[in-house]
Amino acid sequence: MTIRVVIADDQMMVRQGFTVLLDAEPGIEVVGQAVDGLDAVAKVAELTPDVVLMDIRMPGLGGIEATRRITEPAGSTVRVLVLTTFNLDEYVYEALRAGASGFLLKDASVAELAQAVRVVAAGDALLAPNITKRVIAEFSRVTQTPRIPERGRAGVLTERETEVLFLIAQGLSNAEIAANLVVAEQTVKSHVGRILVKLGLRDRTQAAVFAYETGLIRPAGY
């Protein structure tokens, strides 16, 4: 099944470069390009892609608000993969909160780009766990004040589901979580699915953000 992609970036060379690279990959097709956030929202409505590669910093409607408009509607299945030039872009965390499924540095290799698109399209949204973990933790630390953990919505989770959520927030894959808890990987997948349903979350990235924002896990230095 072909993964349909829209690329949103205000730089023509970036759009064209990514288009050439992705179109050369089996099972991936770039179906549209957008010059800014507003154009991206329109292209998604028109073309119904599976994945949007979204630049954060664009004139007019930026990538964060565009991401929110694309992912907010009930039933939306479009995944947004944020593109950034900087390893710790100040807006990456906000993009994740807005509904992005992950992020990728613009200097990533072709293999990393294609793999990122495939991972996001499959719903395994937490990309490059070691990098994503650092970004989520850092921007949770600098944008929020320390607080005593409050279970709130997380109270609906079982003890084991809470353990799995904690490990998701640390950037572990299903296989790594399975090894950590000494259970089958399929069991972990089932736990992850139940966590997302119970908390009303779209994917693993939102689950990680939720864990930090509710105080279930605290960034380094708290």
C-alpha cells in the first residue's frame, strides 16, 4: 500500500529535494507540496495524504497551528512529521503538543527520512527515541514549573499500563519495553493500545507528552 505524502515548506529547494528523494523510495509517493501552513491545511483537505512533512517556521500560518488544524478534527488519520533545522528547536515541543507524531532533522539521511515516513504512517509515532526523549524532556522542563504529580486522567490506567506509559515517555520501543518488563512484545502492543484508548490519545508521542505534562514522569533536574 502506497504511503501518500504532502511536503510543506516555504523553501522550494527543500520541497523539491524531499520530493525527489521520497518518490525514489518504494511504497512512498509525494502527492502534493505546500508553501506555507495555510496551503498545507488546504492540500490535506484536497489530497487526503497519510503523512505531512511539516516545516515549523513558515510565513503566514506557521507549522504549529497548521499541525493543530490538520490533526484536531475528529476522525483525522493524517500524521504530521515535523521538519526542523535545529536539534533543539524551541518550537518542536509545541508542535508535539499540537498533535505532531514526531520530528526529523532536515539533515537526516535519505534512509532516515524514508524510515521516518514509514514509521509515522504505521502509527509507531515516537521517532528516534533518544532524540525525541531529549526534546520532550527539555521543553517540558523549560516551559513548565515543577509540580507534584497528579494522576487525573491517568487514574484509569492499571499499574502495568502506568509502567508501560512511563517507559514510552522514556523513549523505549515496544521491543525494549517488552525486554524491560519481561513480557511478549505483542503484550506490550496491547497495553499501548489500551493506554491510547483510555486516555483519548492519538499515538505514542501524545502519550509521552501526556506523561510529562501530568507529572507522571519528571524531566531531568526536577
